[in-house]
Amino acid sequence: MSTSKVLVSGASIAGPALARWLGRNGFDVTVVEKAPALRPGGQAVDFKGRTHRDVLDRTGILDDVRARQTPRTDWRMVDAHDRVRAVIPGEFIGGDLEVLRGDLAAVLHEHSARDAEYVFGDEIVGATETTDGVQVAFAHRPSERFDLVVGADGVHSAVRRLAFGPEEQLVQHLGHYYAVADAAVPLDGLETRRSDGRAVAYGYNEPGRLALLGGQKAPSLFVFRAPDSGAPTYDRHDTASQRAFLEAAFAGAGWRVPAALDAVRRADDLYLDALARTRMTSFTRGRFALVGDAGHANTLGGFGTGLSLVGAYVLAGELAAARGDHEAAFAAYDRRMRKPTRVARTGNAGPFLAPPTDARIRMRDRTFTHRWLYGSMLWLTDTFATDDKVPAYDLR
């Protein structure tokens, strides 16, 4: 196989996973990341079903991820007086295996660092495809030619914008937003860990709003439907603007929400974005490809991280099998990823997490008091995440 020179944009999850596979199988890989270093912490992410476990194992990181996994966390859904209305079990929330995003990124970087060149603190600002490659312009380093460019740079992917078109034409906002803050709120009088070691988080709903405090997903998680579900009215590059947007969405909320918002004002780390999915069924064009959230965005449904690893594995496997023939490999990648990404193209966890009415909140809560309803939902999530047609590629 002739060695291909591949540029990967993004060093969170999909990018390092792809770098690990390509670098060990004859490709010359560079990973460029806008952030100055790996991002620690973040919310917990999870894996569901046999396909996710198999890819973790094939990647060689299953034991490392298990060593860093978070404890099972049950969500106790309460009313404004701390009375428990329902319990959403940790098996449903956290899948088979849950780990902090930052810990997973560190594991993947550790397993790929010797197989790829990492460039932090830089980004792609231009890309011109030619007959024999892609000439890439960077914000800080000199321009360089690559055989292939892969966008693993998230929902607001620069590679997708440069190669496929403007975000507003390809990404559909779903009318809900979520915010994750490194802002712990005292839960005085509430049990935060069970006698069997399980963690406990507390969720409070009002129509169209959820505040989740404690537990492992994030110190503070907010999900809400904005009054205007059109274009965001905040600057995603400006934390003060995000805080103001979040506070406006939760104005007048009861329970411990005012204390949670006060903690967010003092927090060093806040991430806020819209729940979104792409309108894409093809993730390749010319010499460009997308993996992870760059291709299917984020519906907060619990499948995105597993899809990122599956996509990286399939793309690397097809490139290796095609011996560098990117046209054949990309066609096979698109075909194989059509089924696994269907859940991302149709799902939206917003109405489940933040139901629009009191009646819908009660209906959601009752689901978890009926064993057969809950069992059916658990079976469905496992089924959606499992794809027996993902091949066992001949990769190192």
C-alpha cells in the first residue's frame, strides 16, 4: 500500500481514534487541534451494546476505559420539595460503560501519540482540493499538502464548512439546548451515594426545562427549550453571553435552580450548545471525510461517542482494505455508516429530558415505574447501538 498523508482536524474522541488506526497501518497522520492542549474533565459519555464494546476492545482501550469508568449513577427525579417522583436507573443513563469525556480523550491520545503527529493551538482556515491532494492553510503554521483531510472537529466542524457547505444548510437545530457547567451545588439533606456505591444525581423538571445536579454526567447539567427555537441568541465563543442565555431560559425556576445558576456564574468552565443533527447521509466528498459529531452532530441521546469510535474504525478499515484508494474506501464508509448513524439522524433527547408539559413529565416518569416499559426502552437503546454488519477489519 502506498502511504497516504492524512490530516485529521480535532483531537477529542474520533480524531485520536482514527489516528491510532491509520498510524499503525501505514498512513502518515497529522492531527491538528484548535485548543492548546487536551481538554480534561467534561461530562460523562457512555457506550452501549455489543458493537461499541467490540470496537473498544479492538482499539485496545477497553481495559483502560474500564479502569477509569464512573460509578453507576441513578437519576432521582424530584419535585420542588425534594420528593422523589421517579428514578431513572444508571443502566439506562450510563449504558454498559461510562467514562468522563476528558479521561477517554486522554486514553485515546496515549494510544495514538506514537502513531501520529499532534499539533495543538492551530486550526484549518482554508482547504483547496487539487487533482492529487488537498492544499491546507492553517492559522499559524505554513500551508501544506495532504492526500486526505478528515473532519473530526465536532458539531461546528470547520472541515464540513469548507468541504461540504455552510453549517446552516447542513445542520438542523432541534429546538432544545443543553449546558454543562463545572459548578457543584451543595445538595444538603439529599443522599448522593447509596450504600452499594452507586452515585445519585437529582433532576428537577418544569415544562421545557431540566436541571440535573450532582452525579457523574456533569456537576450541573441543564436542558431546555428556548422560547424561540430558531437561530441561537447567544455567542458560542463568549461565556458571558452563554450564561445570560442560560439564566434567561431558567428565569423563575423553582427548587435549587437559583443556587445552581449562582454556581454557574462562578464556574470556570461552561459549555452551551443546541441539540442538533445533520441532514447528511453521505460523510465524504472528494478527498474529504467526516467522522463523529462533525458528520451526525449531537442529539444528546447517548449514542454519539460510540458512533465516533465506530466511524473511526470503519473509515480506517476501509482505507486500509482499499490500499489507499480513497474513492473506493469512502464509498464503502458511507455505505457501512448509513445504518449506525440512523439513530443520530432521527433522534432527539430534548423532549425526553425536558418534556414540554406537566402531563408529559408525569408520563415520562411513569415509564420508569413499569418494569416492562423500562425493559423495552433499555432493549431498544441496545438494539439501536448494535450493528452486526461492522466488519472485523484486518488492522493492527
